[in-house]
Amino acid sequence: MKPLPRSLLIGASAGLIALPLYAQNIDPATIQACAGINNDAQRLTCYDRATGRDQTEVAQKHAESSAAPTSKVFKHDQEATAAAGAKNAPSSLLESRWELSPESKLGTFNIRGYKPIYVMPVFATTNQNNLPYSPNPTNAVHTPQGMQDVEGKFEISLKTKIWQGVFGDAGDLWVGYTQDSYWQVYNAKNSRPFRETDYEPEAMLVFNTDYHVFGWDGRLLSIGVDHQSNGQSDPLSRSWNRVMAQVGFERENWTILFRPWWRIPEPAKDDNNPDISNYIGRADVEIIHEWHGQEFGLMLRDSLRGGSQQHGAGRFTWSFPLVGNLRGYMELFKGYGENILDYNHNATYLGAGISLVDWY
């Protein structure tokens, strides 16, 4: 038999290739365009998109995420980012929490973890503040409160994005809420009261950045307003409002956040804590490191003033795996302002408990 012309073989082969593509409503021209991409990874991504494979994977991962136990929702927010598909997986720690790149955007009103969420049945100090005071005479306690040195502490902290793309493709508006409670759970003599609860709502306009400084990637810039108060009446009432900026850097398994702030002035007669900036400070830095499933955090803050106005504090935290998604949590604090009631009280605190959500 006489061999078929080569041109006919090529045409038949092309027809066989094109047939299933048309059956799937795929444009063969798209496939041909992919063949012209030199970069292997980009060419593969092009083929996946052209054949609809990326959408299939997204749907499959979304179904798997929906079927997962609810106890895993906050585990480093992995389920939230998985809904965006494998090709949209975050490339950095900050991106996983703040959805910085276009590929990691998940829309609005998804509840996310913010600061650590933990419960410490033991939070102890050798210098409990039984006489909280302030330069404002109406905010000074003159009778010891009888609080014990050992208590419990827990923190709840959540955030959500309420506006994506404030300036076109740039800027997302987030709101957050953090609550710290100090419970005199072992103080039966005083009916086990909550010694202090701090409430901190805030709003932040967050931008994605892309620059490099001394081997660190500048990934985040934000500006926002922050309110913190304890909801108590005089003489225990404490509160302040701040305009707060945030600059985020990272490299492999390391994240650094710088937070300078400016206190919004209040009338002197209404100011429960007029010197709070000289104790809780005017800026802090948070350093987070992940290592073999463990997470270490270090917070340092300072009043940025000299002489008698110079005060600061430091906090070291350690989170480590226990069972499943449950993690152990330890905290060591030294300095002023462990909470807003104790803003001008210098003490050392040590606590231990469990963590449900870490920094990242």
C-alpha cells in the first residue's frame, strides 16, 4: 500500500487533538499560545487554565475544605486560603493573614484570626497591682483591692475585611476586635471577680508592598485607628484612642512588624490616664519565628522619651504542638502596661495554657 502523504498525517493528528478540545469547549488557539511560552511553570499553568484543570482543582479543594471539621477553621487560616485554589496559595506568612496579592484575595466578611487566641488557667506575678492609680485624682484607688497574685487570663482576637480594593486594585479595609480578660478564678474570698477586661476594636487600611531591605521583603503597610478601654467606672476607668501605622517585613520563617502610633488628645478633665504614652509607649516591634511546628514571638515597646519619661516592656511567647490542632502556650512579660489598668505598673508575669490561634 502506498504510504499516506505526510501532510495528511499531520492534519489528521491535529484533528484528533482538536476533537476532544472542542468537545470540552476549549479553544485550540489557546493551546497553541501556551506552546509558545518558554518558562516551564508558566507554560504548565497556561495549559491547566486552557483545559479547565485549575477550576476542577479549585472545586475539589473547596469541597474538601467544606467537609473538614470546624475545629480546623482557624489553624493558620489554611482552609480559607485553600478555597482560593492551589495555584493561589499564599507565598508568605503576611500574605496568608492579610490577603496581600491579587491571587490570595478571598473577598469580604470572612472571619479570620487576628492576634493569638489562647486560654491560660495560670497567669502569675509576685507584684499584683492592688492600688491602681493615675495622675488624674478621680482615677486613683486608695483602698487595697485584695487581688491575688495568681489568676487566669484569656484572649479573643478576630478580624474581617469589609472593603476589598478601596483604591481600585489597591488597599483593603479591615476591622478587628481583641479582648483580654483577667479572671481572679482562685480568689474565692472576693467571689472570683474579673479583675480587668480590655476591649480593643480597630480599623486598618492595609496595602501590599514589594521592596527589599537588607535581605528582608517589605510586604505590608497599613494605617488605622485604634480604641482601647476597660469599660469600668471611676476610679478604675482607663481608655485611649490612637492613630496607628504598621510596616511588615519577612523572610523565610521570620516576620517583623513595626507599629508606631500617635495618641489622639483628650480634654484634661476627661483623661483617665494622661501619662499613658510615657508607659505603654509610642511604638512597638513584634518578631515572630516559626521553627519545626513551634512559634516564638517577641514584643518590645518603648515610650521613645528620655529621663523619667522613659519606660517600656517586653513579652516573649512560645506556642508548640500538643495533640491534633491543640497547641501549648506560654507567655513571659516584663515591664509596664501588661494591661491598660496597670499601664503605669511595673511587674513580671508568667503564664501557661493552650492556644487555638497563633500569630501566623
